[in-house]
Amino acid sequence: MASGTFEIRLDGAGTLLVQVGDAELPLLSGVSPHIRAEAAGKGIVLSLAGLPQAPRHEVPLGAWASDCSLQWLAAARCKLWWMTPAWGRASDPVPTETQSLLLQVDASEHSDSLDDDEDSIFVFLLPLVANSFRSSLWGKSGSAICGGLLGNAGVTLVSESADDDTCAEEIENVLVAVAASSPFVALSLGFKAASDRLGGQFRTLDEKPRPASLDHFGWCTWDAFMDKARYTSRVTPAGVLSVVNEFALEMVPVRHVIIDDGWQTTGSDLATLDELPATQRARALSEVPMEPDRKALALHSFYSRWVEHAPAGSFRLEAWAAMCRCLGHKLRHTFASEGVDQAKRLRAVSANGTFELPGEETQSLGDLVKELKVKFGVRAVYCWHHLLGYWCGLDPLSEELRGLAVQQRPFVLSPGIRSVEPQQRWGFFANMQVGLPCGSDGPSKMYESMHSYLKDAGIDGVKVDGQSLLGQCGQGLGGGPALCKRFVTALEDSVQKHFGDSACICCMSHANENYFYYNKSAVIRACDDFLPDDPASQATHIAHCAFNGVFFAEIAVPDWDMFHSDHPSALMHAAARAVSGASVYVSDPPGRHDFNLLRQLVTQDGRVLLCDEPARPTRDCLFRNVQEDGKTALKVFNTNGAGHLGVVAAFNVQGSLWDRKTRRFALVRQIPVTAEIRPCDVETFRVKELREGRFAVHLRSRDSIELLSDGRKSRLVCELPPNGYEVATISPVMKLQASKEAEDSAVCVAPIGLRAMLNPGGAIRQLRKVAGSKPTLQILGRGSGIFAGWSSQTPEACEIAPEDPAVKSPLKANPAVSYDNKLQIFEIAVAADFAYGNWSMTLSF
């Protein structure tokens, strides 16, 4: 019953309950009479009715039932752009702007209706975006809903259009609820029910083409050319070629290049520049950044110390906001004259003078792309752009963009963003407004002009940033969700036309009004940026990628972002990327690389040993606060070899967290923790016929292979220091025999993979038992190095050849097999020549 589901329904008394066998298990009591439910897939969908006409509704979803013992995992907005995970129990209110909520409900009293070994059911609540309204969950403390008496927390369902003129008294499809015996089944069924209910408004990942870029090692220009003082990129064509050459010289070839922010033709708002004194205007037009004066530095110091991290709603924040309202024009002038990137607009679709400079060796963006591909063998080059062209959109006074009929639109914060990121009230977008292309076909025209230029230059795809900004720009335009639908649909159509399926990395897009329109997009950044200079963010980055990825993995491949190979936390980040099931790419600055580390991730032909699917936290830590409970290690699992092998990576992320109150990364008490790794941590190994079998396990830290006799009860214990990690490759023991009658001569074998790699099992693409006179195993693989595994006896023969028999290649080898009779471990050297393509290894016993 590993994929069993349970009926979930809303009864006439306003109680949301789950049917477990003959028993009814209440979840939420006091559900508003304005909420109605109907069947949707394997669960139910909730809608709102009988409300006053309004652009925003707050409707009680009830309080957790008094006799309900549960734990929850939430994914909630922490900024305009991003979500973070949060954990709690029935007594804890879920965070503001919760966009996904997974529950583990104690059902031990009804264990006869559950799976073997299980005493919980899992309920998934998914707020939706439909009919020009987006929904989210907000928590209320027990005292707020119980007349001042302590009790279980309550949940409010919020549905809003973000436009005063877009009102409704009835809203269909605001939330999907599903109950299952597996958390991952509940998630899958919930998103599928939502997709079906919304008429294919978005599609799930299993319905989308696999992005080809995932297989190749990448390098991104963003941090590599960062001007840290001004937080802007100083990327140049010469710099790009120089770094790619550094990788090539060390036989760690880059196959995917992302040219991030810094290549476009942008500038400060021309209308605002006209308001400046002549000297300031001249300086701003020259794009030479102005140094702030003493008064500005003093004010910035005061803001950083007393305002920036003050609690939402505090006197300090409100006083600062009031001052900024009075100084709106001054702030616009300051942003424009200082040349801050996030206050700039797009002035033309073509590259800036750094990339389109006549007379230089590399004269155009197209010349750069051609050299990257021809000289260095780069397979794909992506370019960055903002969803709106650039951070503050398009410049209305730009002659080059006149055909787009650009208008400046107000940036109006929703109550949720005002709560989680109040700094946006006086930021760039609120003061500068946002330049949008007008008309129903405005977004399509904009993307057509941008993408046709990039396509002509040889660009293969795009990274589209800043997407969650758009939901706050819908006032007077039908609302945020409606506006996002227009832009995201136009973006996806243009990407497909110019670059093909899945050639888009969606970034800064954690508002559900963005990702619930991803019909074609198949990659989404999983969390906030890798911040090389913020020690408190390092372990937090990994935790947030893992837990946000629980939810995002149903829609797109969660991208764990770039990292630096030459960095104090590089090993931890590299291990996380190795098992993530996502792209592996770095943003190393010129001359700063750890090639020994990178060779543990990248093959000699520039491929990565990619896992089968997105990594997810294991069940035993899914509902634990791995950052603050002082005892739990983060463990994530994945599979390799089309599901034949498992991998579990453990990380100590304790004491590193995002503080929601002060809105910054923080380091608290970092302590060692113990991780227990079991074969059944891998979900596919929980089926009875596997979990009771034997497994060979390779531990990265010890470089040892151990045999575990029981996949459910046996475990390996690992001690992890702060920011420490472990990677365990787990291989079920297979039985090989020449024929059914040859049971006595059966051989047991468990391949591990290339033991020097961070993800050894990623070298295995497929395992096949071969019929013949001897027990034989065929291993389809990739990469080179020492291939290891466990077997009950010495392999008699080994042959390696190119996997594709049509490939006319002299490569064919019969390497010697080294076998340790005591440990029962075999090793085979796969020559470097075989790294350039896939190979087939045949082992006979």
C-alpha cells in the first residue's frame, strides 16, 4: 500500500477530515461556511462562495482539530522573490504567505488501515492561482482564535487579485487537498489534481521534455566579475573567453555558459535624468557611478544598523517609510544619479558597447558565442534577462523601444509582501515604477524582439530573472495573476519558438502566480542566491534548496544555483550539487578554481554524473527543523542507473538559518550531529522485496564498501561536524545465475560506480542481466576512473566497449579485475579514452 490514498472531505459541520478505514480523522474544525468542496482527482478542491464583492478575501480555514496530533512542513514567501521552508506542530501558526503545506498526521490508533511500519498519513494542502486570484495560507496563533485561551493554531485562506477593480464574490479553485500514505505520493497527486482542475494552466514535470543542459558542466559569469562594492557585474567578452580557457587547460571543459546580468543596453530612467542638475545628469549618462557623499554614507549606516532588520510593523520601519514617502522625488534622483543596476531600465534589445564593439578582436555577441562553441566546444550558451527586460522594466523614452508603447506602472505591494519584506515599500521599484509594454500583445512583441536578436547571435536559451516582481504591478491591469499569465505565456511561447523546449531557467520566481503558469518551463531556481561572502547563508542554502525542492520538483527541476569551487564551503556545496539531480555549474572568478574538486564532479568530456531525478529530503527528516532543533541532520536521497542504485547525502546544517523576524541569514549554535543512513531512506527501496534484502553501501568519507544485511533495520552511523557532509551510494545486491536450474551457482553482485567521484553511482546508466552459459552482468556507464563494486566471488572476465555498436571506434578493452577476497570488493580501471562517450562493461563470473 506504498501508494495508498485516503478519502478527504469537508463535512456539513465545517470539519475537514480524512477517512482512515472505518474511522474519521479530523484535521481542521471551524471551516468557514463560505468554503465549499468537491472531488478533484484523488482529493478535493475548495472554492469560495457567498462573499462580498472585493479584490481580497480572508476566509477561516479553521483550527487544527483538538484531538489531531500533527507536524507540518511549509514553503512560505520570505521575500518578494523567494520562499523558505518552515516547520511546526498543531500549536504553531504557519508563516504568512504559505504557498504549500504538507502535514504528517498521527494515525497510530488506526494502524490496521495503514502500511506496514507506518503510523502516519500525509495530507497536502496546495493553494492555487485561478480566475485572476491567487491564494495563500496565513497562520493564526491559538490565542487569536480561541477567545484568548491557548489552543491549536488556526489557518486563514487568503485569496487576492492585487487590483482594486478586479473583485469577486465567488472564486472557484482556491485550494487542493490530498491525503496519502506517502508524503511524496500526496505531493504528486496534489499537483496533478491541480493541473487537471486548472485545465492544464501548468503542467507537471513528468509531462515536460527533459532539459538537455542538465547533463553538462556549466559556468556562469555572475559572481565571476562582481563589483562587490556596487553589487554589479563587470563582465566582458575577453573575461568570458579567459575563464573558459582556464577550465579547458585543466581538462575540466565547460559545456554550458550562462552570460548573466551585465551584457544588455541599460541605463537610468531618462525622464528622471531630465530632472537632475546638469552635472549629475552628465555623470549618470556617462554610466560612471557617483560616489555617495558623507551625508549619504551616514544615512546608509543609520539605515543598516537601525532600520533594515527591524521587525515588520515596528516604529523604526514605519517612521522610515513615512520619511521615504515625503522624499520620493529625492530617492528617484539618488537612484538615477548613482547608477544602481536595480534602478535602471532596458534601452535596447541589442548588447551594450562592451559586447558590440567594432574593431575589437571579439566584435559582437555573436562572435563571442561562435568562439566559445568552435574553439572551446561549448554546447550551449544562455543569456540572462529580466522578465520585464530589465530590473525597472523598459524605458518609455527609448527610441529603440518605441514600437512597444511602454508605460510606467505603479509597484503596489500586497499585504503579504509588506509583511515579509517591508523594505520594498521604499525600494527601487516603488520609487522608480516599472516600464511595461502595453497592449495584449505587448509582452509577445517584447520577447520576440529580444529573443530573435539572441537567436541570431547563436544563443541557445535564457535565464529569466526577477519574475516575482510582476505580481505587484497589476493595479489597473486586471491584477497580478492576470498580468503574470500574459507575460509567462508570452515568454514560454517565445522561448519555444526561438530556442526549443525547456531552454529557460526561471529565477526569482517563487510567487505562485508565476510558477502556476509554467506550462513549458522545466527548470526553476530552488532558493535564494549562493552568496559567497555570507558565511551564515552557506548551509542554509543547501537546506532551502532541499526543502523548497520537495514542492518545486513536481513542476520543474529545482536548480540549486552556482557555487565557487575555491571557497571555504566548496566541498559541502559540491556534494549537494552532485546528488541534486540538477545542473552543476560554478561562477568561479578568473584564476580561482579548485580543479581537484571539480574533477570529482565532471568527466573529461564535460559531463556531470547526473542523478535520475530531483533530490528530496528523506522521510525521517522531512518534518524536522534540521537548522534549529540541535540534533537532526539533513538527509536527501536520489537514485542512479534508472533507479537501480540509491544515493543518500547527509549534511550538518544546524545553526545556520534565515531569520524571518530580522530578514537576514544568521548563525546561531553550530554543533556536531549524528546521521544514520539506511537503505530504506531511498523511497524506491521501501518496497518489501527490497527493504528486507541486502545492500552494498559506499561511504564517501571512508572510501569503504560495506555490506548491510537488512535494508530496513541496518544502518551506518556518521558523525558530522558543523557544515560537514557524507555521501552514501547504496546498491541492492543482485542475484545472477546462468539459468533457472543453476541456483547453486548463483553469484551476488552490487555495483557501486566510479569511487573517486562525489556521486559514484552516477557513472551507471543502466544494469542488465545477460542470459548465457555464465552469470553475466552488463553495465552501461559513463566517465573514467576506478570502477568498484561488491560481489560474492571474483569476476572471471571484463570487457569494455563503446555502448553504441554503430560507433566505429578502436576502443575496446579487457581490463584486469582486482578482487579483495576478504572484503569481496572488485575494482576495474576504466581508461580515460572511454570518458568521451558512453560505454558498456560486461562482467562474467
